[in-house]
Amino acid sequence: MNSGAQQRSDRRPQQDRRRLRVAVSGAGGLVGSALRDALEQRGDEVLPLVRRQARQEGEIGWDPGSGLIAPAQAERLDALVHLAGENIADGRWTTAKKRRIFDSRGPATARLVESLEQLQAPPAALVCASASGYFGDRGDELLHEQSLPGDGFLADVCRAWEAAAGAAEDVCDRVAIARLGVVLSRRGGALGRMMPIFKLGMGGRLGSGDQYFPWITLEDAVAAFLLLIDDASTNGPYHLVGAEPVTNAEFTSELGRVLHRPTIVPAPAIGLRLVLGEAADEMLLASARLSTQRLLDAGFEHRHPMLRGALESVLG
Ligand SMILES: NC(=O)c1ccc[n+]([C@@H]2O[C@H](COP(=O)([O-])OP(=O)(O)OC[C@H]3O[C@@H](n4cnc5c(N)ncnc54)[C@H](OP(=O)(O)O)[C@@H]3O)[C@@H](O)[C@H]2O)c1
């Protein structure tokens, strides 16, 4: 069986496969809820980390400000997948919002890792989310997993997040970092926000449109998380992005083509900055051209490597 077929069959229950115990923080979010479904569909036990005392069997209580509430609930996990964090695209970046974005990533991850140190049998693997924002605004430089981080608020957030997760190397057998591009789903996220504007024929490139826009379908993101959970040889950073880096202008025209709508209303950078402030530069105008080579080397095969097929599948 080739590895793509292997990945697909791994999403179904298998008689001969050991049932994994996997805890997931942020399990109610876009990625977390899809990952939870995929793990349960193939027969694994999913223990959501809930931001309160655990009330039901199988929940693990945690407080992002202080870590696990009752650490014993997290004994003997095969993997802890850490996705939680204040949504970055939801609301204006006030000082308080930026503080929540930052504190819910690096510092919250540090507290979680400190709790893992108290366990007799800590998770075999910590799989922690991060983001392409790690690289800041990098023009057309091809960014590999070992490329240096960039400048800016999101780069600082991601650097602190990854460093805090990396400290779990002293506790877990391995730590894998999933640096996500923008996750494409009709259920929400960035594409969910763009769709109404594009459907009205009011979509267009952002700024010059020359900035690289890293993307991955939700289905491929979930499959990549499954690989990072399952493959004991994976560790360190992986870029969860499609195989085809595209610019914002290319993304915009492909989205218009798939939706059968014109994309002739550009959003000038100055207008975006007026409306969104600093978040415009960090989220919409920054350029990040990511290589996904390490994930491919680990045997991953995208179901949607190219943008056109990805958008047709997500929106079809
Ligand atoms: N979606 C993307 O395009 C994308 C791209 C790059 C990186 N990422 C990162 O990948 C992770 C998962 O993405 P997602 O799209 O699933 O995110 P999401 O839909 O915003 O979900 C994040 C989850 O984190 C928890 N959460 C919310 N506010 C929090 C806070 N202040 N402190 C601690 N936890 C909080 C919530 O889960 P509970 O209520 O269950 O605790 C929430 O459902 C996020 O950290 C995100 O930054 C996502």
C-alpha cells in the first residue's frame, strides 16, 4: 500500500491497531473538532482539555493561566495535541486582545508543560500547533522548517509558543510542531469570512497581491496531525501547507473562478490598515512562502496539493 492509501485507511477503525489515548486542547475549534472526529472515527479515545474543572469521564480540566487542574487525569496519554489559543482574526487587535493572543500561546503552553512534568507517565508525544506567522513578512524567500523566525507580533507569539512546547522534550519522548498555513474550510476560518464578500462579487486582491499566502485544506491539516500523532519518528517543526505556494493575487483569482464571481475590487493596503490597524500588515499583507518538504519526507501525501483542486473540493 502506498503511504497515501495508508493515510486514508488510517482514518478508518482497524481491528489490528492499538487504540490510542489522545488528549486535545482547543477541541471545540475549527481544527480541533475535525481532528476529534477523525480520531474517534478510526477508533481512538479522545480526551478533550476543557478550560474548567472536568465534569465528565474522559475530560481533562485545565486553566491556561496555571496548567492542568488535576494532572493525574492526563496520565498515560499516547499524545497531547495542543491547539488552544485566543482566535487571532476575531475582533480588533486592542492591547487587551493582543495580550490574550500572546498569553494563551507561549505562557499557557509553558504552564501546561510544567504540569506534564508532574506526571508519572507523561504523554509519549506533544504535538503543538504554531503558525506560518512564525516567519513574519519574508517576500518570496522560500522558507524551510529550519529557516530563522521573522519579526513582528505574530512572529513573537509563535516563537514563544514553539519554545514553550519545545521544553516538553525533557518530559515527552518527542515534540512535533505543526506550523499551519491558513486552514481552508467552508465551516469557518479565513475562507468562511471571505466567502460572503466574494459571493457578492466584491472580492479582490489585498494590497499589491504579491504577498505569498500559505494555505492548507482542513482535511489535509487533520491528516497531517494524524501522521504527527502516529509516526514516532516525527519531531521538530513541520509546515502544514499545500504543495503549491501561491500569492494573494493568485489565490484571489482562483477563488473567484471557483465561485464564478469577478474579483476586480482590490482592497488597498492603506484601507486595510485603516480598518484593521496592525493586524492588516500581520495577517493579510505579510508574505510567507513555505516549503512543506519535511512533511513530504515523513511520507505525507496531500489529498489537495494544488489550490484549484483544494478550493473545488472545499467549496464544491
Ligand atoms: N485556522 C487557521 O487558519 C490557523 C492557521 C494558523 C494557525 N492556527 C492555529 O491553530 C490552532 C487551532 O486553530 P483553529 O482554527 O482550530 O482555532 P479556533 O477555531 O480559534 O479554536 C481555538 C480553540 O482554542 C480555545 N481557546 C479560545 N480562546 C482561548 C483562550 N483565550 N485561551 C485558551 N484557549 C482558548 C477554544 O477551545 P476550547 O473552548 O475547546 O478550549 C477554541 O475553540 C490555533 O491556536 C490557531 O492559532 C490556525
